[in-house]
Amino acid sequence: MTRSPPARTLLGIDVGTTSVKAGLFDERGTLLALSSLNYATQRPHPGWVEQEPQAWLDALWTVLDSVLPGRAVEQLAAVGVCSQVNTHVFVDEDGRALAPAIVWQDRRTVAEAEALDATIAPAEREAWWGSTMAVGASHTLARMAWMREHRPAIWERTARVLSPKDFVLRQLTGRWTADPLASFDLVDGAGLPIAALIARVPGAAERLPPMSGYRDAVGTAIHPRFGGSRALFVAGTMDAFSGLIGCGAARPGEGAYISGTSEIVALIGAERGGAPGVVSFLPVDGCHVQAGPTQSGGDTLRWLAELLGHAPGQVLAAAATAGRGPEPALFLPHLQGERAPLWDMDARGTFLGLTSDTGMPELALSALEGVACSARLVLEAAQRAAGQRFESLHLGGGGARSDFWSQLRADVLGIPLRRVACLDTGVVGAAVMAGVGAGLFASLAEGAERLVRVERVFVPDPAQAARYDRMMTRYVSAYETLKPFYRPSPPTRTSP
């Protein structure tokens, strides 16, 4: 009897905001191993959010030791990597980090972003992006302008400015790379670098790595942990797109709600679209993705838990005991500004409608509802951008582990949410992209069909529809009314 050869395997790696995750799959779609390890985030000054790139690597080596032992690396067909987007690490010629990475939540570059944005004419925005997209504090060029101005010694030694995934790929393969999807703020509708924009920060052009498509080969491993492996490393892309695929949404008419440190809603249209406040991605394999990331999702739960002196699970449990009365407290989750669709880094978190009867359960429930409202705002804008209504979304990410919060999200959004079995959707999507690059899958859709399954569907409660329609009206009104209070006040002059 002739034994069939062992199935080839695919490794997906996700360098997220709070942890590194890795998953090993065989080509039939079986999850063989999954591991993750958290690392710290530093906030050394108000508005600053940093991570140590070495912490990403230390966590990755530990995770790989957990996933790969006992499994021949010779079976690896390909490796895909995705990561948090709009996080930047400045490195020297050898790929070594010169400073802590500036995380996407960081607000130190607001002034540089506003100055750069003021140089862009409406006609240029339309020609480059086909939208009114503005340069925000997390823009690559705003970060480069800040480093050039405030840390000139580091800027002079900087060879490349990399995303976390491209930093990791440099360590694993020795190659420089980036991809157009993750570099969306630097490329036009054809995926080409916008030379006229990049030139507005002197020295930026030569510090950007070359670009490759998500499935393109970067190289093979040079790291000893992959000794004996001829696995192909593909360029991969950002966590939002990888999570979309890892949720099982890979065709026009499908979409995903990915809940992690922030909330991301991504929808796939059949044609090019666009709407204010929504990021319209380059078409990939015939799919036009309209998406928006918020600034705070699971991070709101972390903040509230620390504030109240409880574990996140206790806060979730308390929220489940709160009644849903006719006049609920309202929470705007803009703890560090807001991204899509408002793109207002001056916005601030706010509780409204508190009474002497408000306790921990009511605070917890309003915080969870506020996060869901921010996602509904993105969904509504993304549907306008895609030009169609979506009847359901796939649900993934670590924030979807709570049945209570998942049901609440479905109630607030008013559509069914199809929760996937493997919530680490970035890992799954990275493995799918690796499989396409290695030729194991003919398309992203085939890979998603092979690796993704739906575990449970959360159907919205019709009895809650009126409550959340009213809450959304109050949410938008409160944000607009409070805008003047968010803006920094000019310095007060005193008489000599």
C-alpha cells in the first residue's frame, strides 16, 4: 500500500496591537496549532503610544516554538504575515530599530499632519484617492515629518520606515518589502506611490521600501528557526484586509466586522465606490473593499476595567446585568480621538445622561453600546461607499469571544453577525494569502472556503431596534454638539 505524502502546511502570522499570533494549517484547511503571546504598550507622554519592536520578535520566537516543534519545517509550503497598520518603525540599514515604534493610536504628529494636509488641494485628493481622505496623525508622512523635525539624529540614520509585518519579514528573509494595501495613504487608485505627495517630506522617498502584491514572494527564510525549510514568504498585507479574508468574506456582497483593540468594518463591493470618511482600497482579485477602522474597541473595555479596578470579564458580566431602560446613559468611545468615519483626533470620550442610579453595570453597558454605535456609524458610511446594503456580516477578532457583546453588536447594527470558529482572523487570512502565493489555492475565495467555518449566528432582537435607532441619533448629535469643547483652547494672554 502506497502512503500519500504528508499534507503541506501554511503558517499565518499576525503582529497585532496587543499580541503576536501564529497558526499552522494544512492545505485541506485543518487548524493544526495556534498560539499567541501578549506584549506591552507604552504611553510615555500624553497622546504618545509606543511599542518596542524587539518585543514583537521576542513574542514571535516564543509563539513559533509553540506552533512548530514536532512538525517538520520541510512541510511548510508558505508563510504569510499581516500586522497592525499605521504603526511605524524606523530602522537602520541592517533592519535594526532605531526607536520605539509609533503605534497607530499615537497623536504626537497632529500638527505635522495638519500642516501636510493643508498643502493638498481638493483636485489632488480626487485625482489621487477619488475621495476627500485627509492626512491624519497616523499617516506615514506625518510620522516621517515628526521624526525629521524632532529626532534629526534618528532620521539621519533611518534607512527605511516599516510596518510591523515588513519589519518581521526583514528579520526572517533579509529583504525589504511593503505592499500597496497597507500603504494606502501613500498610493493612488492604481497602487502607485504618489510622488508629488511623498516629495512634500524631504528624504521620505528614499526611506520607503519597494512594494509587492500580497501574494508575491519576498524570499525564503534566513532565520535558523526555519532551518531546512524552503517555504515561500509572501508579502502579505494589513490586518484589516487579512481579517476580512480570515472571516470568510472574499467575494463581492460579503463583509466583516472585526473586533480587536479597535473595531473594523470592511465590505466588498463589485465596483469602485467611495464615500466621505471611508477608506476605499485598491481592487484585489476583482474585489473593491470599503472599510473603516475606529480608534477604540477592546481598548475601551481595557480602559474601563482598569478604571474600575476589575478584570475585563467582570465588566462584561456586570454589563449583562444592566437593564435596557428607555433613557440609557450614552458613551462616546473617543478616548484617543476617532478614526473612521469622523477622522477627528481632537474628539474625546464622554459619558452623558448619568444619574445617581448609575452604577458599574450601567457604565459598562453604555461603554459596550458606545463601541457598537461607533461600528454602526462605520457600517452606514461603508454601505454608502459600496452602493449597497449588506444583509449580514462575518464576525471575528478577540472582541467577539463574548456572546453577550456579540449579541449586543448585532442588536445595535440591526443585522445578523456570523461568528467564525477561529476568531484570530488575521492569522487565518495570512495563511490564506500564503496559500494563494504558493499556488495551493486558486483564489482568496477558495482559500477562505477551505480554512473558515461559521460557528454561530447572532440575530438582532427586533425589540431593541427602536432603542438603538434613538441612541444613534443621540450619538451623532452629542458628537457634533461637543465639538467646540474638544478643540484645544488658545493660550490666554495675561496683562503684564
